[in-house]
Amino acid sequence: MEVARVQAIATLSKAMDTIPDEFIRPHEEQPALTTFKGPVPEIPTIDLSDHDQDYLVHTVANASREWGLFQVVNHGIPVEVISKLQTVGKEFFELSQEEKEVYARPADSVSLEGYGTNLAKEAEVKTCNWVDYLFHNVWPPSRINYGIWPKNPPSYREANEEYTKFLKSVVDKLLTYLSLGLRLKGNAIKEAVGGDNLEYLLKINYYPPCPRPDLALGVAPHTDMSTITVLVPNEVPGLQVFKDDHWFDAKYIPNALIIHIGDQTEVKLMFLIIIGLEKNNVSLLTENQFHLLERSKASKSKERIACWALF
Ligand SMILES: O=C(O)CCC(=O)C(=O)O
């Protein structure tokens, strides 16, 4: 059965200057009615090139605890590596529909990998998300199914491998700072989530221009099931975070990485406490709860692309 893609729906919607009913969110979720309009509190931004490790440990732990999300700059991933990743992602979505469908995730697949769209029937949700995606493993090599990595554009594989190589060292640093900030051994969280066999998945979200971004959402409110999610959006704003009972727009900082502490970090902390490695530290869990809700919007006139990696 042919699956409708949001990219195709967007082309028709543009001509009619409206969107299908199944994309219209209930009032309590509509971005125009629920986005905070006053001065927006700034999401913490951390300069990872700072030489003071104690300061980094402290700021990463605090930002994780208070926000569950922060941005990092001077993280060591070269600008051109990020830009190549974004370019190949964009080029994939510019391929013909037929070419993209070669990588389609079968509706009955148990794997998350492939090109897809969460339309209401498939996801058993009432309202559809204004987004198409491409999702696949990027690490370790033994877990990669290169059949799902697009052959076109030809530099897709190189761009992903290069980005993953740099990303891993940023993630190692962040997991160390987070562990130390939680008064654990530096390698505690990394080891608890699989050590060097930690699996990395990369998802490219493609939000086509949407005639009614005031009514629709790109991705509905959710927490991330990951340990950490690392997001690199293009320059089109869209990410929103829920804090102090309000939805706030996340500020776009060119070439920054947006770090989201996922549900698994909390689960693993609980595990470390239960198995007794941190038995005198039950307060670790009550002090550190990272339930960040986020959602994303589309733009009226521009395509938004967000590449995120999670582990
Ligand atoms: O596009 C974004 O900025 C965030 C996307 C997201 O949170 C998701 O796909 O789970």
C-alpha cells in the first residue's frame, strides 16, 4: 500500500493554503495558543573548550538537573562536518519520491530504521505530525545496516561516518561530566549504558514548509527514550521545551549542539542504586530527575531539518 508522505501533502497544502484536518492539533496543543509570549528564559549554553573541568562538571550537571537540556559550543565537531551532514540529509529529501521509497521502513517492521512518516493510522495517534524522517544506526559498525543508508547523495556515507567519529568524543566527554556531576565515577554512566558498544542512532527529521504552523506540530510533546540526544538543527527555528508550565522557543545558535538528557539516564541511575553500586546515594535519584518534554514546529515558508543522534 502506498503511504502518504508529509512532503507530498505539503505540496498540495501549499497550493490550497490550508492543511488536512488530521494535522490540526486540539486547542491545548496548538503552537499559536500555547507558545509563551513574554521574555524567554535562556537555555543554558556551555562552552566545552573551557579548561576548568570542575566548572564543566558543575554546569553540565546543573543544566541537566534544571533544564534536562542545554546547548554546547566549541564542542570540537568542525563546522564543515556538521554542514556536510545537513547537506546530505537535505539532498536525500530532495530525491524523487520513488528513490526515497527504496529506503522506506515497512509498516510492520519491528526496527525503527528506514525512511518514514508517522501518520495517524500507523502510529495509532489521533493527530499527525508534520514531519518525514530517515532513521538508521551509525555505531557500532557491526550494528549498521548499510542497505538502509541512502546511496544517493553519493557522499551520504562519508558524511555520516565523519560526523559520528567526532560525535562519539563529544558524547564521551558529556557522559563523563554528567557522571562526575552526579557524584559517580567518571565512566559510570557510559559503562551502565553499554560502554564502547553503546549504540548510536541517527535520525534526520524533515519538516516541509507548512501553510498553518500555528495549528500543526512537527513532533508532538514527548520525552526522549535515549541516554542522551544530540541535535543539530538547521537555521529554521522550531524546537520548543516545556519548563515551568510553559512552552518556550529554543534559541538557535549556529553550529551549537543541543543536548537533551533522555529517560535512560534516569533509569540507569536507578539501576546503579538498586544493584548497590551507589547504595549510600539514594538521594541521587530524587535530586536528579530529568523529565524534559519537548516538541517541534514547522515553518510557514522554509523547510526545517534537524539531525539528531541518540544512544
Ligand atoms: O526537530 C527537533 O528539533 C526535535 C525533534 C524531536 O524531538 C524528535 O524527533 O524526537
